[in-house]
Amino acid sequence: MKKILMFMVALLMGVAIHAQDFSYLRFNTGAGSEQCVSTDGLKITFSNGNLVATSNGGNATIALSAMNFMYFSNEGGSSQFLRGDVNRDGSVNVSDVTALINMILGVISIDQEVADVNNDGNVNVSDVTMLINIILGVV
Ligand SMILES: [Ca+2]
Ligand SMILES: [Ca+2]
């Protein structure tokens, strides 16, 4: 019994050390949509159905209902964006609705990665609805 316990402790410590070898924790919230935070000072809490990750290298708030999976990686950046931040200015607000509508109307070119807010593979009015719900805090 004692041996099994020691083995489990060793296994848990092994996992902890392994996770610290990676620089980023990435969150996949659907096709092509990922956010990442640094593992430096990483702290994960849960509130109101959201996973809230804070670190010395950025923060992320992800609705658990939208989360596919999360994983440790040394890859940061590239596909890092806020869901609903259609104009990629770092915040989600009414200007993103304007940008999204302009993309749908063909006024500006579609940025598929950020414009497909509900991750169904298409950019259409349902993404506008989803974006407004995000801004209103419904989802
Ligand atoms: Ca924005
Ligand atoms: Ca869509």
C-alpha cells in the first residue's frame, strides 16, 4: 500500500515538473480559435461558468461551454486573439459588430479566424448574433 502511494506521489510530481517545462497553456474553443496564456505565475480559477486564467504573461477568460480542450505548449502568439475581437484591437465592443457586418456585406475582406465568432465554419448573421451576445454578457 505504501509503495503504491509513493508511486502516485512520484507520478504527480512528475506531471507537475513536466507542465512547468512548457511556456504556454493554450485553450481551444473551436475550429481555429485558440487563446493562450503564459505558464509564468499561472493561476486558474472558475467563476460563473467561466475559466479564468491569469499569469504574468496575459490573462484569458473562457466560457466552459465554449471550451473544447486545453493543452501545454511552447507555441505562443500566432493564433492568439479574443473571441469576438473581429477588428483585432484587443477588446470586444460595438466596433467589432460594425467590422463584422462590413465583412459580411463585403465592404472589407473577411478575416475568417476572428469573423467566425460561433465557429461553425461560415461567416454570416448568426455570428453577429453571437458577437452581440458576447458583448451583452449573455454567453
Ligand atoms: Ca475589437
Ligand atoms: Ca459562424
